[in-house]
Amino acid sequence: MERMERTEEADTAETGDRIADGQHAPAGTFVSRTMTTFSPADEEKRRGVRRMKLTATGLLLFVAVVYVLTTWASHRGAGPWADYVAAAAEAGMVGALADWFAVTALFRHPLGLRIPHTAIIPTKKDQLGVSLGEFVGENFLSEAVVRQRLRAVGIGSRLGAWLAVPEHADRVTAELSAALRGALTVLRDSDVQAVVGEAITRRADAQEIAPGMGKMLERIVADGGHKRAVDVIVTRAHDWLVLHSDTVMDAVHGGAPGWTPRFVDRKVGERVYKELLRFVTEMRDMPSHPRAAPSTGSSPTSPPTSSPTRTPAPASNASRARSSAGARCRI
């Protein structure tokens, strides 16, 4: 049923177009005309158009009557003035007919006659639309034109000057914070985690991290950076052990079985702490320690260089304190 109604509407529209172009409708064809309801503003515009048409038609008839009368008077010997008035009336009639033909030819065939280059808008509306779109796009919406207009307007400088006012900046901050708070309230944590995780995973898969990390580690090893890292770690470990001896002994005591006496756990904890402190102290103070990477000195293949014998300088207070600490650890 719906398909039949659409077919009837299409046939009715096609028949109406034929009648508008001056063709007769086929016999037995019923053309339905729907009554269109106009608003008061539209009715006022329609009355204005009718008034304008009547005025133009009346003026055309007036100049035609003037032309006929002045031509008759000229033939009767009325004088030169009749020729001038007749010429003016004739020019008015020619201009009125030319304007009527030009305006009518834009929308339909004048008098229903298929004169070439008439009914321009109905027949070439697609071409006109494409041409108008290309004109607007090339002259108003192209990238170069838009960039030039935006640069001339200076949106960035104006926005910066506007935000430089404390009241405006506070207002923008309040509005953005409210919007972000609302968005965070609506979004679920699982969705945010999924989106962020997917973005990070995609970026990590796209980037080749392993070759870059390998080159960076190779450069660090070539420059001796790993030796300095070991020195820093050993120094920090020594300082931590000196300040947290009770923590180490408590850890040993907490990991001991419950059936061992407490004094045995305490002795074991003290022994473990002293050995750890001795081991870290030797790694820090002895570059030639088997478990410490040498941070200074010549390479193993370079021959030893002889240095002049120097008189040992008196040890400083820090050196004597370090030696006494090492002696206590060995005891």
C-alpha cells in the first residue's frame, strides 16, 4: 500500500512538471492539488508580490496606451513633441517586456514555449549548486584563505589578553573544573583503564623499544656508567646499614625458627649484620674487590706505570673513624 502511494505521488509530480512546461497531461490522468497553508507573514509577502505584479502590469498598459495615442497624434500632425513621447513610451514597453522575459526565463519557460536558455534554475540547478559550492570553497573556505583570516583576526593574542584578566581566568578554571568533574563522575573506572591501557599498549607496540634500550645500555657500559652506579649503590647500602642495625637484626630474629633460644637469635643477627657491614665496607673502600667493578684505574692490558714514592700524609679524622669501624666489624 505504501509503495502504491509513493508511485501515485511520483506520477502526480511528473504530470505537474509537464503541465508547467506547457505540455498537456495524458488523458485519464488525475492531478491532485493540495491546499498549502501559509503563515500570516507568508500571506503578507504573497500580497506584496501580487501588488507588485499588478503595478508593473498597469504601468506597462499605461505606456502602451500612451504609445498608441502619441503615434496617432503624430500622424495627425500634432508636432515633434508627439514623436518624443512616443519614443519614450516605446522604450518603456521594450524595457518592461525585457525585464519580464529575463525574470520569467530564470524559473520557467515564458508562455509555455520551450525557448532555448530558459527555465535555467529548474534545468541546471545541479550545475549551479556545484559551481556555487566550488566558488565558496575556493574563495572563502580554502586552507590558505582560512589561515590568512585567522591570522588577521589574531585569536591567540586576543584569547591570551582575555585570559590575562584574573576574573576571566578564574571563571574559565571554574567552568573547566566543573565540566571535568562531571565527566569523571559519568565515566566508569573500568572504561578509563581500558582506554588508557589500550592506548599505551598500541603506542608501545608501535615503538621499537628494545633496540633503543640496547644502544643506551651499550653506551652506558662504554662510558663506565655502570661502575659509577655500583659505587653509588654500595655507598648508599653502607650508610643504610650503619643507621639501621636494629632493623637487620630484627629481620634475622623474625625469620628464625621458634624453638631456638633468643640469645642464639641475637648472636646470629649480630653476626649477620657485622658480615654485611664488612662486606659492603670492603666493596666501597677496595676497588680491587672481586665482587666490585673497578671504577678507576687503568685497564688490565695496560702496563703498570711506576710512580714516585711519596711520604704518606697523616690520616684525617674521617679515615681514622672508618678504619676503627672496619676493625670493630672484623672483631
